Amino acid sequence: MTEIIRIERLHKIFRIGKVEVPALRGVNLRVEDGEFVSLVGPSGCGKSTLLHVIGGLTAPTSGRVIVDGMDLGQMSDGLRTQLRKKKIGFVFQRFNLLPTLTAWGNIALACHIAGNRNGNSRAEMQAVIKMLGLEARMGHRPYELSGGEQQRVAIARAVVNRPKIILADEPTGNLDTENSELVLNMLCELNHKFGQTILLITHNPEVSTFTDRIVNMRDGHILES
Amino acid sequence: MVNRLIVANLVARPMRTMLSVTAVAVEMVLIILVVGLTHGILQETARRTAGVGAQIMVLPQTTSFVMGMSGTPLPTQLADRIAEVSGVQAVAPVATQVSSNGGVTMIYGIDPKRFDAVSGGFRFLQGRGLQAPDEVLVDDIHARAHKLRAGQTVELLNHTFRLAGIVEHGKGARIFMKIDALQDLLGAPGKASVFFVKVVNPQQTAQVLEELRRLLPNYQLRDMAEYLSLMTASNVPGLNNFITVMIALAVSIGLLVIFITMYSTIVERTREIGILKSMGASNRYIVSVVLRETALLTAVGIGAGIGLSFLLRRLTGVVFPTLPILITPGWMLRAGLIALAASFIGSVYPAFRASKLDAIEAIAYE
Ligand SMILES: Nc1ncnc2c1ncn2[C@@H]1O[C@H](COP(=O)(O)OP(=O)(O)OP(=O)(O)O)[C@@H](O)[C@H]1O
Ligand SMILES: [Mg+2]
């Protein structure tokens, strides 16, 4: 198996005025291509921050972050955006769909941003929509959808461009048990079918049983298992 | 796809969208009407002056151009000398005066016979020609604007006149009286402001002009065609500055409203911009979304502004028939480009701010 994420001595310090808030204090982590990893730990231990750094949404303060062979520490903001566009799909706890667009519009916009404007992407879209059981909901806006449906649309949006890595920050945090299970099963299916690497943050120990491996975090560190 | 996002955003905020479209429309209307009115008045004046039927105008040396046909420094006997020059068919001395009650209106004091000889005669819609010194004629447009009928009395230059007749518009002024009457009112007996000269053969205007220049070296002689071609805003002192100031005013309205709209839009949509970034949208992509949204708003505003301008012109035509508004495709295009540029400038900073938002903070934004 090949390594798709490798993190060495990663530090991330937020500065609020003169106060320094260390969110990550020397994280080391390796993730294999196609792995489904869950990231657990108490609130404020730096899980989201780690995901944001891997996804290129924020720059590391120091250390090495290599994603699919590219070192994010050396990359400009623009290059990190490129990487995110091509290789990363984000799923958030709060769904984060664009409220003015329909479900279909949200997914199509993801294709557009990624630059897939040809017929291929349409077929791809249909396949993903079908797989997530969303065929009947495409014409609806987010507020007309249930939480579970919104999160499935968000997943469809994240995976439609076939990113190598899906970063999911508590995707089931706002869902009831039934919908949580549905969403997790879908992530598993994506992981199996397309071999997408998934990093999933959760507070729920049950959720982590769906995954290949559990990574524990505490105070900006990863605990050795 | 971006278009869909943009339209959805605009539809989601109908009030704000309406407001900025209206601002752009007002910007357009201001530009089109101010320009249209100045050009319209100039063109109308030129057309009426041409309607006198003369090929040559004789003016005092010192008279300034276009708006300057006032004062009465020309001795009327001079007209007889001009009439004797070969090639001249008729000469009409005219005293002019501007009446300013109820809008600025030019009054021509004419010698009816000589004026008719140059102009070919009035076409009377009501009443008859000038006979007594206390009589005036007005054209149909003036009559309509002031609801006048032949036979009634009118106040002009602090005197009461009888309206002898209403004539078809297009022959110099909108109000006519006998030249001696006007000369008396102005305290300038025997003096005129301008001589309108009709030549026998218009093709020989240049030769006649030469001849007259020799005869009257101390006067300003103008070829009517040339005179009319010079009747543009840039030849009227101060007019271009006025237009520029009005356009600047219009532009600042458009620019400010677009700035406020787009700025408040991006503040309100901070979270959505963060989402776009998390989806891999580049700074350029974000900037283009904001600019395209502005462009769409502006395009709708431009369309509405053009429509509104035509509507207002029609209304003006009914309420103030003496105010001609000239709307040309050239100026519609120019006004549109000006509005587009103003909107662009107004949205550059908001677009830049949007692209510089911190994605994570934006997503956390409530
Ligand atoms: N943008 C920021 N500016 C300043 N401090 C931040 C910022 N983002 C996170 N932090 C701080 O960094 C630390 C780690 O935050 P992070 O959101 O990564 O925790 P988390 O493990 O995801 O917590 P939770 O389970 O509550 O989501 C916290 O102390 C937090 O206050
Ligand atoms: Mg978190």
C-alpha cells in the first residue's frame, strides 16, 4: 500500500492579537491510500485544525505535511487551493450547503469549480446521486431537505469530482441514529467502491467502529496506540 | 453554473437587488437626460435657426457664439445696403430679446414683409399676421405649453400684448413681434441684432459671402451651414463642464450604491464564500463571482435606465413641450459603459475582500 498522507512534527499556532494558541503541537500521522480512519478526542484537542491543515484550508506553522506527494508547508495559498480542488472533498457537521442553490445546483457547482464541464461529469453526477439515493431530491433547496438528506447532498458534492481524500468533520454530529448510520454506510461504500481515503472526526465511539483504524488525539498530539 | 449561483443570490435578496438596479437606472437616466436635454435644446435651436431660410447671417463683431444673439448693435439701414449686393435675394433684420418669464424664450422682433421674404412666410394655424405694435405671434409649441389661443392677451417683457396668431414652429423663434415695437421696448430705435440674408442661388453662398465681407469688414459674417455645424455642447461656454459635473454626480450615485450593496452582500455571505473556498474555489473564482454578480445587476439597471429615459422623455414631451430631449444610440452606449465602469470600480474592493476572507473563519461565521 502507498502512503497518501504523511505528517511529521506538525505545529499549528493561532495568534489572536498577542496571545498564541497552540492548536497542534507536534503531530505525526501516516495514512495509507484507501484507508478509512476515524479521529477521536476531546473538544478543543485540535481535530478540526488538523483536518483543515491537511485540506489546505490553513497553512501549517511548522512541520511537514505531505499530501499525495506534495508538501503543503512549501506551497503558496494558490497552490493549496489547487490541491484542495483536485484532491480533497470536505464534509462538515453543519452540512454547509449553499442555501440559495438546489441540491443539484450544489453538486453541479462543485463540478464547475473543479473545471469538469463536459458530459463526463454529468454521468458521474448521476451515478453519485443514485448511489446516495438522492434522485428525487435534486430540485429541492437545502431548507426543504431533512438533515440526513442535506448531509448526503454534501457528501455527493464532496465526492463528485472523485477526490482522493475525503475529510469529514463530525458528519453525523447533527443527525439522529438512523440518518447517522445511513451516512456512515455511504461513506463506507464510497471507501470500498472507489478506494477513496477517508478521514473522519467523531465524538461517537460507535461511529468509529465503522472505520479501519482509530486515531486518538489529546491536547494537540496524537496518542500512540 | 456560476450564473445560476449569481441569479439565485440576486433573487434571494429582492429588495437589495431592486435597490441597486434602481440606482444604476437612475445613474443612466441622469446621464441620458442631461446629455439629451442639452443636445436636444441645441439641436432644436439650430433647426429653428435654419428654418429661417437664410444662407448667411450678419452679426456684430463682438457677439459671442451660439447663445449670443442678443443686444441690438446693427443699424437697420445696413440691411438696405446688403440687399443691393448682387446675388442677395432678401434681407431680414431681426432684433432679438430673451424673455425669461416661465422659461427662457427667444423673441424675434421682425419686419413681417422682409422676414417673409427670407423665410417664405409663416403658416398660420390660428389668427393672422402682425399688424399693430402691441401684437405678437407665437408658435404652436409655445401655444400648447402655455395653453394660448389667438385673440387673447399675453404678458411679455412687462407689457401686455394681443396674440394675433399662432404659427407653425420652426422659423427662428417661438415668439414674434414687430421690430419697431421691440426696438422701442429695448430703447434702441433703428437697431437690429442680426440680419438674415437669403441668396438667390444657395450654391453661390460663398461668393456672396466674399462680397459681403468686403462691404462690411467690421461685422461678423457667417455661413449658416457652418454656423449650425458649430452648434454643439463643446462650443457653448460652460456647457461641457455642466455635463461633466452631472455625469460625475450620476456616477457617484451608481458607484456608491453598488459598493454598499456588494460589500453588504459579501459580509452577509461570508459563510458561503468560505464554503466555496472549501470546495476548492480560487481567489480568482471568488472575485469573478462577485464581479459577475455586479455586472448582471448593472446590465439590468442599464436596461431599466434606458427604458425609463424614453418614458420620461415621453412624459416631458407632454408636460413641457418646449423641452426637446435628444436620445442617441451613441449616448445610450456611452452611458451604459460609464455605468458599467462605475459599478466595476464600486465592486472591486468588495470582490477583493471576499477573495481574501479566511475560509475557516468564514465557515465558522454565524
Ligand atoms: N481560527 C482559530 N483562531 C484561534 N484559535 C483557534 C482557531 N481555530 C481553532 N482554534 C483553537 O485551537 C484549538 C483546537 O481547535 P479545534 O477546532 O481544532 O478543536 P476540535 O478538536 O476540533 O474541537 P471540537 O471537538 O470542539 O470540534 C482550540 O483551543 C481552539 O480554540
Ligand atoms: Mg472540531
